[in-house]
Amino acid sequence: MKASDADILIIPGYTNSGPSHWQSRWEAKLSTARRVEQAEWTKPVREDWIARIAEEVNASTRPVVLVAHSLGVPSVIHAIPHFRNRVAGAFLVAPPDVANPDIRPKHLMTFGPYPRDPLPFPSITVASRNDPFGTYEHADDVASSWGSFLVDAGEAGHINADSGHGPWPEGTMVFAQFLGRLSA
């Protein structure tokens, strides 16, 4: 599949993805990409975030490819039962451990626990060995339950602009390969 064959939905996490974040850069470069906007980025409500994602998937006219980061990942996983349109695949980056009572802010725990059913579409989960919001072991566990291919990003922090992943060329290459393997 080419990017032009899909509606690429960019799904940021808590507080949104700023202009230097790799998601914002991808959105600007990919002509068929659009951000799933949330009404409240700093006080997220699980049901609202799920509804917005489902609304965007269901409004799509082409097969959908989801690109979720951080809190966007559990939001996507919880939204799956509400999808009426075809999702060709999901690229899931830095899944936070939303069941961890030490997560801050505390209200992010309302997005847990993760559903553990196999995903009904191909997916890749990219995880860091030193992500402050979730261990690599946690990411491996949930990715395995979803049937998602796990990519080890090494010691990459939260894989965001703050950890030096603005352009993130390695992620661009992995996403391009993933996209090329999906069927339109």
C-alpha cells in the first residue's frame, strides 16, 4: 500500500504532539494524513477520546492506517469495537502502562487496563527500553497479546521530541516498510 491509498490518522497522546514531534512532521509530509483532534488534551476523558477516534475512522473513505503515540495507543485499542470502516493497519508507538499506579498524572489510569484480544488488523508496536511511562516488558506483553510485531527502539525515552525524536528517521523507515506490506 502507498500512503496515497490510505487515510492515515495521526493519534497523539496526552497534551498532543507539538510542532517538532515526529507525528506533526509526518502529518505535514503525508498528503493523506490528518490528526485526530481531541476536545481536551490535558484532561483526557477515555470515552471522549475513543469516540473521536471511532468517528474519524468511520468517516474515512479509504482504508485507514492508524499512527498512535503514547496515550493514543490505549485510546485506539479501546476504540476498535466501534470501527465500522476498514482499518488496514496500526503503527503503535510508546504504549504507556496505564495500569501502573505510579503513572502521572493519575487520571491516565482511566485509560487502562488494555484489552488483550488479538487485533483485527496488522500492527507494529515500537517500544523503548527506558520509556518513563512504561517498561519494555509491559510493551512486549501487550504487543504479544495483540499479535503485534514488536520493534525494539533501544534506549529512546518516550520516543517524542523531548527525547530527541523530532525527525525520527528510523521510525519513518519502519513505517514505510510496514505501509508497503499492507494491502489496499
